[in-house]
Amino acid sequence: MTSAPRKRIVLLGATGSIGESTLRVIAAHRDRLELVGIAAQRNHGRLAEIARQFGVRHVALHDTAALTAARSNSAFPTGTQFHGGPEGLCELASLAESDTILIAVVGTAGLQPALAAIAAKKTIALASKEILVMAGKFVMAAARASGSRLLPVDSEHNAVFQCLECHRSSDVRRLVLTASGGAFRDWPLEKLSQVTPADALKHPNWAMGPKITVDSATLANKGLELIEAQWLFGLRADQCQAVLHTQSIVHCLVEFTDGSMLAQLCPPSMTFPIQHALLWPDRAPASTDTALPLEKIFSLDFRPADETRYPCLRLAREAMTAGGTAPAIFNAANEVAVAAFLAGQVPFLAIPRIIEHTLSRLQTAEPNSLAQVLAADQEARVIATAHLSSVL
């Protein structure tokens, strides 16, 4: 019996934490997966290493200065084809010799590549939650029109996807996404005023990039995931909930209309959902991580998410309920606030205040075009940036 052809993968965001986990999965399953394109913001040195290791011919860099440097970097294999700027990411996303595009670009920069991949009828492994938060209405409509399949890579959404296989969305009463609680889940509230960026980046369970690690500490990340889940699985806002689960072993709970509940469990490593998405509908032995040690005694704890400690979660849920451009405004303000916090410009507790101020200044509307969403995103960034000096 002949073996199935390898799936050809384009990886946007190859040098980030999701990218590195993806590379481990591909390296462990070279008989099933082939890397044909890679992209990053500016780290051309690491891209050269990846290109040599996996024999990649197509390389894209968003930063034009880094692209110029890469063209003269002899470490790239002979014959490497370079792509540059936002249009370069779109070129890779619609690459003729690819099957699956894994989008792990930080923030909203992955929106246009996602739309390009959908237009090219590619399978999309989606790790950039901001894409659906910002423009879920238009992305999902485009995917339905083209027949492009979206496979979730976020651990929680991938878990829901696994639990819902062979089930109808109409049979779901609610889904519950779990949250670790981030770096400060056990800190006294009065101590949060002393938080530094270095403190925020010490996640107790996961190894992730700076922005998402801060979002985990504020639970803005879980709010974004709830909004994304609503679009991915066609549910109402009130059907999407979150709880704290400090072990990060249970990644979701799905309750059905008959009262029964399914959960998905695996170790807190992104290689598990990435491998599931890239190999779906097939499965294979785990790439590099060990399975859960069920032979040992361990407990699974759950508790409510306290919105006094996590006001960003409340703001995200309010934006999800409001709908329209509110989620895009929430996301844009959060990106501005987190970047300012990481740069030492504002304190940690200013993040939700910046978001709430921005949401209060902009009227939510139901967008009729993607241009309206992008306009709301840009206006929110202007308002949030202008408010930075007021929250010191």
C-alpha cells in the first residue's frame, strides 16, 4: 500500500513560541509533513537556520530592513525565494505548492494573510486568535464561501474541536474554557500595583511569547478566546464561559443539552494541539512530549474567575455581548496597553483602565465591511495611545 503524500505546510510566525513548537512537530513527522514556507517579523538569522534544517525555499520577512539583510545573508540555501512586507506574508499564505497555512503571527498582522489563504482555498491552522476577534464575521463568511477549512490551534479551541467532532453545535448547552490564572493568580490584590514586566512574564505553566503571557496574567487572553470560540463554533455569547484551572491539564469542558459533559486533557504543551491540527483527521505518536502520568495520583482543581482580580475578562465579555466592532476595539486597546506596559510606560493595573476608557469613547456599530472594522481598530489605537499618559 502506498503512503499518503506529505502535507505541505507554510508557517507564518516561525520564530515565535508557536513557531518553535510547530517545528518540533514537523521534525518528528517528516514522513507526513513538509515545511515549504516560513515567515517572521525580522529574525532572518533564525529563518536561515530553519530554511537549512528543513530545506525551505520560500522565506518572508515583514520588516523591510530585515528583508534587505536576509537577501545578503549567505546562510540561506542557494535558490531561496524571498518575499517582503505585508504582501509577502499574503504571497506565502496563498503559495501554490502548499496545503496548510499555520498562522501564528502576533496580533492583527495575520488578518490579511488569513484572508489570502482563504481565497486560495487553503486549510488554515489558526493560532492567532485576534483574527477572529477582530473580523470573525468576515473571515468565517469568506471561509464558508471558499470552502476553506479552519482548524483551531489554540489549546482551548483545539480541545473544543476535538470534543465536538461527531456532535452538532445545536446539541451544545455551553462550553467552558479553562484558564491557568497567569503569573499573579495567587498574589494579594494590593500587591498587583507593584507588578513589573519581568514578574508578568513568569508564567507558572506555559512557555509563550511576551504579549500572550501578559494577556494570561490579566485574563484578557481568555476573553479573546471566548470571542474566538463564539465565531469558531457558532455559539451565543452566553454559551461561552471560563473557569480557573491551575494545572492546565483540562483545556475545555463541553456541556451538551442532555446534561452530559466532555473534557479534553493533555499536558500543557502547544505541541499537542499543533500536531492534532496539522495531522487531522489522522493521529500519530506524540512528537516530543510525554503523556499525562495517570499512574501517579494528581488532582484537578477548578474555581471561578474573579473579575475583581481580572477586570479584563469582564471587559472582554461585555465586548462579546455588545458585538459589532466592540471586540475589535477591545483587542486594539489591549494591544496598545500591553505594549506600553512591557515598555515600562504604564503600570500593570493601567491595562484594564486603558481598555475601558477606549471602549467608553467609541460607539459600537455592526460593520458592513472589513474596512469599517479596520477603521474601528485604528481609531481605538489612537484613543488608547492618547490615554497612556493619563494612567501613570
